[in-house]
Amino acid sequence: MKNSLSKSSAAGLLVVAMLSVASPSRAAEAEPAVAPAHDARIILLGTGGGPLASAGRAGIATLLIVNGTSYLFDAGIGTDRQLAKAGFEVTDLSAIFITHQHLDHTAGIPSLIMTDWFAKANQADPPPLVLYGPPATQLLLEDSLQMLSTSERIFRAGIPMLKPDTGMFAAHDIDHDGLVYRDANISVRAAENTHFRHQSEGPAGRDISFSYRVDTPYGAIVFTGDTGKSDAVTALAKGADVLVSEVRLPFVDASGQILTVPSNLVAGGAHAEAYRAHMEHEHLAPEEVGQMAHDAGVGLVILSHFAGGPETTVSDDFTAGVASRFAGPVIAGQDLMEYDLFAKPDASAEKPD
């Protein structure tokens, strides 16, 4: 299986590195930069971790395109703009998968819903945009449509031919592990992870954080979402071609002092201890990512959802710990970076599991 790592822009694809999961030593060989029409493409729209607005990284969101159909995994702050920068329209999305209901993974949903409605409101019978996620995903859609309602009313008063949003959107709450979605291109399996060590429950039931495995004709991709160490996620990732994993380092201030909590939060007392425990037990250190990748036998690790580290953090600060436990390629993701799983000669005969 050939693969390319590239950075996507509206102007086209700019190849910045070439990799082969099966044989990393072939990275220097000349290979075509243009992907075939039928393939699986991963685009890291946003790689930031935490509910923070960052100048360096957009909110967490990953686009997967398989045979020309687009699927979005999580939708953090600025996802709609990142889609545009990558050369896509919100209307290109077929489905959105939410890993959990923390706002850094869902803050982009209302703007995606509003933008999608406006783009489709003059179409006769637009296909619905469907959200899948843990309990409260239907509530998330309802809240987003409520945000849309005032603007929709005003727009339709001035442009009466615009359609109401009725039937344009749907949402499904997932409350179980295993197969949660299948179409002609992909199958998606969920596994509850350890990001929610605490027990919480809302109107839609017990809160759950999921990791997802996506099987395509060209390889399997696992999105950890936010998680701590988890045997269930390791099992989900068994034999996957690509593991897209969150990662965290200790927070460090400008002087190099390790902080209990990020400098923008109030430190001290029970608050600091709760935050420290959350980061330690409900997120993954680089070495933990590497151990998971090793135990699961994945082909390649792409790091995303970066949290912590010094102000001068570079890629090696995150990748070195992963590489200490995992012998395969490790990539520190950047916003708008693309990784392609190219079609194999017999791919047309394969179907998702």
C-alpha cells in the first residue's frame, strides 16, 4: 500500500513528505504526488487540544474522504473555516461523527449546521447532513438548530423562497460498542474509552466517550478521540493501518517550570488536583500512545489533539516518547496536513467489513 503525507490547501495538494507504511526505507523513492480518484484521504483540519482558541492550531477536527465521500470526525472551534482552507464545502459532508460531548470537540457544530442550511436552502431536495455520536448528540443538533432559528427566520422574511431547515439534518445517539455505521465506502465501529472516568448523566442518559475504527477498502484508520490508557481502544486498533491519536505533555511556563494546570487557568487547591488527575488519567502521554501502537500492531501513528508542553514545543517533544515504545513511523500532525491511503490493485473487489 502506497501512502503520501501532504499538506492540503485550496490551491491544491502540496506534497511535503512521502511515506510507505509497509516499508519506511522507501520514503526517498520518487512516487506520484497525485492520488488516484478512488482512495482514502485523511486531512487534519485542526489539531489543537482543549477548549482554547489558539493562534497556532484550530480546534480538533479530522476529515476522511473515501471514494469521494467526505466524513468528519469531531468539529472543534473553526472547523468550517478549516474546511474552506482545505478546499471543501460544508455541503460536501455526508456524516459527522462526534467522539464525546466536550465543547472542544463540538463547538464547531452550530456554525457547520448554520452554514450548511444557508448553502442548501435554495435546493429542491438536499441530502440531509447526519450526526452520529454518544448520548446527547440529538440534543446537540437541537441546540444548534435553535441557534439557527432566529437568523433563518430573518433570512426567510427577506428571501421567502429559502427552504426551512426541516428534514435537512438528523442525529443518532450511540449507546453501545461495536458497529455503529456502514455504507458502500466504510464501516465504523465504536469502543468506549477511559476519557470519562467520572460518572455523569444528563437528559439523554449516561455520558460516554468513544474511539472509532473506520474500515475502508484501502485500510483501517482508528481515531482515539480523547482517552486515557484503554485496553478497549488497543483492541479496537488491532492491525489498523493508521492510528490517529491524541497526545499530551506536562504544561510548562516560559521559564521552563512545570505547571499543575495551564497558566491561563486558576491554580491551587482541589481545582488543581482535579485537573492534574484529569490530564494524567484521561489523556495519553507520548509513551502511552507508543505502547498502544506497539501492542495493537498498527502501521503508522499520526499525533493530533496536542495538549501541554513548553511554549517552545517542537514535534520531537511529542514524537520521541511515542518512538521509544513503537518502531513504526510517527508523525506530529499539523493543521491541514494530509495522509493518503492509495488504492491497492484489487481494491475494487473489497468492501468494508
